[in-house]
Amino acid sequence: MFNYDFMQNAFMAGTVVSIVAGIVGTFVVARNYAFLTHTLSEIGFAGAAFALFAGWPALLGMMLATSGASVAIGALESGYTKRDNVTSAVSALAIGLGILFLALGHTSTTAATGILFGSVLGISRQDLVLLLALALLVIIVLFFNYRALRQLSYDEAGMFLQHGTQKMVRYIFLIIIALSVSISSQLVGSLLIFVLVTLPAASAKYYVTTTPQLMGVAIVFALFGTWVGLTLAYLTNLPTSFFIAVIEVLIYLVSVWQFQKNA
């Protein structure tokens, strides 16, 4: 299996994506931003569709669309209710625009399927280098803002009272989510991004409590789903994203069952 270059690229890309998704997903789950992540994935679909229509790389269009939308949503939100309303409206518009750009650009079925469901087995070395660069950027930004992001996720009110700077940290966090969504789309596609970004971290919280432990377990769950999913996809010639989604959902269900059993 590893004699083929495309499988080497796929496993390396999958490993990078899983690590980023596990780390960022910890804050996403703590902040209750799962719905926002789902919305950004749909916005990413529109951005990728426009990029193909304009002749740009799909990843570039997805990054620009998700980053711009995350900043706009952050500027418009004034509370959880309003945020959900704003993201719902933006989500509906994004899906419509994505379909429009695919139709106008006469995008091939293969390209459209790659946007929606991922095409990790077709990733090139150049794509892998770009993916590594983006992942490194996300991790560096997280490293230098770790304490602020942790406080934003678990004690936003206290952060505001102490510093009054939570708005800037929130924007940084939203852009990190946007970049993570763009990175994860290369593995599972725009429709299933939340599978990697939210489910491993949501499963991890049933086993551990501290933030570093949550990150570690979330990364392990994400890597397990990705590696097993890629292996099964190679053996069966079925979509990778299908296996990853099933594995992560099963891990989550077992985690919930185990927690309820021990409660």
C-alpha cells in the first residue's frame, strides 16, 4: 500500500489534518462552535466553487471565503442567539452561491465531488506542501495565543473583566477555525468537515478533563479514524470520507455509552 506515492501523500496529509483538527476541535467544542464550523464548511463549498469558476485553486477560494465569513460573523454577533441566526442565513446563501458557481463554471462531476466529499487520494506533493504550511501557521498562532484562547473558551466573562480584549482573541479564534475548515476539507470534503473538527474532541471530553489531555485524546481519535479510513478505502475502493465519518461517529457513540454506563 505504501509503495504508491498517492497513498504516502494521503497518509501524510491525513496525519497533518487530523492533528490540526484535534487541537482546534478542542476549543470549538468548549466554545460550542460546532454549528459555526458546519456553516463555515458550507461557506467553504461556495468559495471553492467560485475558485474553480474563476480558474483559481479550490483551496485558495475556500480559505478566502471562510476567513472573510468568520470575521463578518464575529462582527455581527452579539450573543448566541444572534450568532445562530446570522450563521443560518449565511449558510443558506453560501449553499445557493456554491450551486450557482458550479453551474456557471460547468464544473465537472469529479471536481464537484472532490469539493463536497474530499479527494485526499488524489492529493499531490505540491498540495501536501501547502497543507503543511497552513497547518504549521495554525499551530504557531494557537501556540502563541493558547492561554487567551483557553480563557475565551472556558471563561469569556472573566477575560473581559480582566482585560477587555476578548473581541480581538475571538477574531483570531474565528480565523483559526476558518483555516482549519479549509485544511480539513482536503481530507473529508466540505460537507463532512465537522466530523473531524468536532467529533474527536466531543468524544474526548468523556474521558479526560484538562485542555492538554483533551487535545491529546482528540488527536488520537482523529488519527485513528483517518488512518483506518484510508486503509479501508484503499482495500475496498470506497470513499475515504465515508469510512472516516462512520468510525468517528462510532467512537462518539461508544464514548457516550461508556460515560452513561459509568455515571
